[in-house]
Amino acid sequence: MLVSTKWLSEYVNIEGILTEDLAERITRSGIEVDAIIDRSQGMSHVVVGHVLECVQHPEADKLRICQVDVGEETTQIICGAANVAEGQKVIVARPGAVLPGNFKIKEAKLRGEASNGMICSLQELAIEGKLVPKAYAEGIYVLPESAVPGENALPLLGLDDTVFEFDLTPNRSDALSMLGVAYEVGAILSNEVVLPEIAYTESSEKAEDYLTLRVDALEANPMYVAKVVKNVKIGESPLWLQNRLMAAGIRPHNNVVDITNYVLMEYGQPLHAFDYDRLETGEIAVRLAEEGEKITTLDDSERILKADQLVITNGQEPVAIAGVMGGLNSEVHEGTTTVVIESAYFAPASIRQTSKEHGLRSDASTRFEKGVDPERVIAAAERAAQLMSELAGGDVLSGSVIIDELDKTPARIIISPDYINNRLGMKISLEEMLSILGRLKINTEAVNGLLVIDAPTRRQDLRIEEDIIEEIARLYGYDHIPVTLPVTESKPGGLTPYQAKRRTVRAFLEGAGLYQALTYSLTSKDQAQKYALETAPLTKLLMPMSEDRSVLRQSLIPHLLEAATYNVARRNDSVALYETGSVFLGETEEGLPKEVEHVAAVITGKWVDHAWQAETKSVDFYVLKGIVEGMMDSLGLVEGLSFEQTVIDGMHPGRTAIILYNEERIGLIGQVHPTEQKKRDLKNTYVMEMNLANVLAIEMDELLYVPVPRFPSSSRDIALVVSRETSAGALEAVIRGAGGELLKEVRLFDLYEGDNVEEGKKSVAFSLTYANPERTLTDEEVVKAHENVLTALTNEAGALLRG
């Protein structure tokens, strides 16, 4: 739910309180404010312009030279929008303006002609494309004739506003409307709520003379209200109405449809507008559908109905799926002159089932599913009639056509103040409880020491005693609930940061498919320092059981390889093991063995073996490298991680690397030397070992989350010819250094040596992804960033672009 504070201020006084403070107080009272959105985004120098002249650019078919009155002067602006024309009132960003995405407007020349600013579309002011009216979706936005050249365009467009994004729990459907939010904010601030004033002149003709109504499924539709408005003129909604809908996340269409959506957001009561003439029969009949009956809905999709689904018909055929979506055959269109306004109460279970079966979820169905306020059904219809009279020039026929079998009796809850305090562990006075319930507009009387409460119908979530306890607690303030600690002699347990991070490592490795192994700390003299990251004088036992267990180990790998050999010898050909344990590097100052915790892994055999899909994949260097990267990523340390080819005794000379973090060695990774593999009766086997103590001692940056990108990215692939000795990692470093802020991802996807590549050279291909989290990138921006990358690769890495 998006809540415009500018719109909200019409119903409840919020002056004198900062938006951040208001958001905090709303969150503390039980409705979480997920985001605070400043619609102006810090923009300035955005004004109204009047296009006095618009001519074709002599050097460009798609550009036009416009002379624009911006109030204090007439200036020349080059515009590429297809819909720009003489006489329009438009949005102009003057030189010095900074538009969303840090897009700075400067004086410039386009194909030899001066351009002193930019004529803007709504998208360039950070309004999502899906919310822009269709007429302006592909070009600039045209303002009303009443707009004054030179005045600030942001208030005119409703962008001088702050929007709250609510994360509502399922029980708080009352806050799915501006009035519902106003009641909540009014209670928090102890301010009164001002409801819209509904007044209009009725026609002498009666609605009942034009329309008959029948409901054959009263259980699913106990209340239905219809009003008739004649002589409406379909057109664009006034700018203020469009602004409010866009702030609420709804796209404007035309004045009649916009009014129904406006009232939906204002009252939380879904409405639907039918074209009276398209109904043809002058009748509305609500019934359950016939099995297999069909209707084409507003999204131009044919829907096959089931017998338990509620439909609105003209007495003959369906014209809407009740509470979910209208039918195409009764849609309001440009030629509509008479409108039927539908406002109804539909059973939540019926709408929920129908919406689920058709895969249709709309703002209307969401509210019907949760239960709308029975007392607002008529009021919402009257409000829509008033606005159609004012904004569409309609004549509202006298009265309404109503069927009302809905029980509107409020739920009565009787509760003792002592019961409330006992449950909360507090001492709230009766006067304070009455004050809180009064601020919430919950009708309450104190009778014989009890609170007798009639829950308002707008609050469908108030049904039992615990609901009232919650209301009092959240408005009184959860912070005021006394905090006590259990009386105990023992100290609370818990993990140290080191222990917690070690558990993270173990959980990741097990999640990656490795089994934990526990091996001996004792080994032989010839194996003790093999594969060791660091060596020190051996710690020898005074009375060893055997020569094979005579000293303490300085690497975990030898014993993991023994475990792999043991498993393979017993026909367990695919082995993936890890161990976290101590190695012993000399002595401490106290004369004890110095223990340093390491983590190591061994993998051999098949990594993927899906017999039914005929899919197999043997383990390789990159499988284990990916596991290491994932493990470091789980600790938030992947950015400083790198690998450097090396030669280590007992390891394959071309498939071994040291593991670095911020250029410091923390481990090794690679394939066991073929000779060693053969000695141990193993096939291709890969190992890694890292100094876990050093890794877990690294200070982690605070974990930050970023939203899923709202704007599309742009990808470019490059194939480079470089010396065979040049590593892909070095090329990637050059690319990242030159790509700037727009470069979000670099991925190596191909390596080729052979025909058409010079001897001593190789071809390396990367995929580069460019994106801006705040707006859609232009081709020019991507090309510029990409050219910087290509230039850097040529100058710094001696790379040639492969044709």
C-alpha cells in the first residue's frame, strides 16, 4: 500500500511533524513503513514551458527545434520526442537541473543547433513507465492549458510529496484505504479525521426507472448498490486526480475509470463502471455462473467459468466476474454517455476462490478477499457519483437501485481492564484505555467495571478480547511494556562471533554437498608437513603408538586423502569431504603445542550424476573453486578473494593456485599430482586448505541489502586475443577498473586456443553487464562506458579485439 502524505493531509492534520518521525510512530504502532519515498528526488529547475514554435531539425530527421517560453525568457530546446508540437504546455528541465539518476542538464549543441535544456517525459522525472498514461507513454508529457510558463512544475505534477510504502499484515485490511490510514494516523497523533463531504445535484429522473436489479446468490452477494449517471463526457482526468493515482501506483486511463480507482483508494471499496447502453437490457442480475460459461474480460482474455463462481450479468450473459474483473462487452469507452456505478459487498471466500482459479489478482479482489466495510458500500457509490458529476459533467439520476440483506451489526466485545493489564503485565488506567479506544473511534462504554465495545465495521480484525488488548498495547506503546529478566544464578549461553562464523562455514560446506570428516591429529613424519600452508618444528610424541602416528599434523589434506582412498577402495567412487580442525605449528610461550584452526576439503569422482536425465559431470578445479568462493561469500568476504597460479610439491603443476585475500595468502587449492593420485589409487582428485583462524578473524563489513533492480540492464560481449601467459583474472581487473559505476557484472564465458588464433596467443571472451539502479540506461551511456573498457584493455593489457 502506497500512501501519499500530501493526499493523507486532506483527511487528518499532519502538519508540524517530520515525515521520518511520522513513519517511525506508525511503525511503532503496528503498521510497518517499509520505505519513505521522496517523489521530488531533490529535483530543481524543472518548470512549465510553452512551445511557441516547433520546426524540423535540418540535420536530423528525428529531432525538432523548439522555441519555448519558460516564463522569464524564450529559449531554444532540441527535442527528439515524436509527439512534441507547437502550442503545447510541457515540462522543461533548465540548465543546472539534476534529474533522477544524477542526470545533469547543461547547455549543449545537437547537430550544430543550441539546446538550452530538455523537454521531459514523466519517466525522466522518475515516474515508472507502467504508471504513465498510455497517450504519453512513448513521448513527452503535455500539461493542461491552464499551466503557467515559468512556474515550478513539481507541485503541478504532485511531485512535491512524500509517499509511505506500508507492509501490511493480512489482518489490517482497514489500512488498504486512505481513510483507513487517516483513522490510524489520527489515533496516533490524537487528531480528528475529516471525511469527504458528499454533495451534488440529482436529476429529476430516477435510477430505478432506468435499471432493474436482481440478486440470485444472496449468500455470496448480500448487498448490491447501483447508481446511474447520464450525459457523461469521457476524457482525461484533471491533473490532480492523475497525480494521486500515480502516487498510489495506479495508471490513469480516463475520467470515469480514474474516479472508480480514486474512490477505491480513498474508501477501500472497489467499484466498477458499466456502459449502460452496452448492457442493452437495462437490467443487472447477479448469479452463479453456469458450468463452462464464457466471458471475455477487460484484459482481452476469454475465461471459462465454473458453477461456483459469482458473475454480474445483464440478465442474459455475463458482463463481469464479480469482484475480480469486468467484461470487455460492457467496458466504458470514448463513446460512453451513460454509466452504471456498481458498489457491492461480495463474500470474501467466494472472491478469493474465483481470483485464485482464474489467476487474476487485482486491487479490487485483494480488498474483497479481506472483507470491505459494509458501511462504506453506499458512501463509496455516492462519492463516485459526486465526482462524475463534477469531473465528467454527468447528471446523476435520483436515488439508487439497492438490494441489501447484509447484517451490519458490529461485533460486541466485553472485556475487563484487569484482564487487559494482566495479559500485558502493565498498569494502564481505565481512563487511558478509554482515551485510546476513543482515538481509534472504537465505540466503548464503561459498564460496571467492564469495557463494552462495539467494534466499527471498518475494522474486520476486531472480533475477540485479544484484539482489543492488542489495540490498547500498540497505541499505548510496546516500548512501555515493563522489561524484566529471569531471576537466575546462571549466565545466558551463546556463541562467540568466531563460533558463529565457524558454524556458517560448516553449514555452507554441508549445503554444498560435502560431508564432514573427523581425522586423527597424529600422523607420520613424512606426511606431517606435506601440503602445509606454513611449516614449523614438528611436535613429536614421547611414546607414539606407531611411526604412522608419531607427530602432530601441520596440514589436514593428507588425512582427507586417506579417507578418500578408503572410500574409493570400497566402491564409493564419488567422494566429497571437508574438515575443520587444528594443525600444530611449533610451541606457544607456555611450551604447549600451538594450535591453528584450518579448513580443508577433498573431492573426487562425479559431481553430478543424474542417470534418468543422462547427465553427468566429473569434479574439476572450478567446482572446488566455486565452493571456496561460495564459502567466502557466506562470510561476506568474497570481494577481496583472488587466486594465483603456483607450483606446490605434490600438486598438479598447471592446476594449482594459492588463495589470496586482499593479496595475503590464506590457502591453497588444486589437483593432486597425477603421480600422487596413482599412488593412492585415486582418479582426478582436488583439494583445498585454508587458514580458518585467519579467515574468521577478518572483520566483516556491515551486511547491506539493495533492492531488486527496477530498470533493465544492458549486456555486451567481447572476445579478446591476448598472450597465452595473460591470466583471465588480470583482464577482469582491468575491465572492472575501467568500467566505472555502470559496470555491474563481468563474467568469463569462453577460452579458445587453436585455428585462427596466432601461436602463443589465446582468445578470452567476457560478458559485461551495465545497469543503473535508478533509471534505464541510454545507448550513449553504455557505449561510452564500453569504449573506456576496450581502450583500457588495449593500453594496459595489450589485448586485441577479436573480430
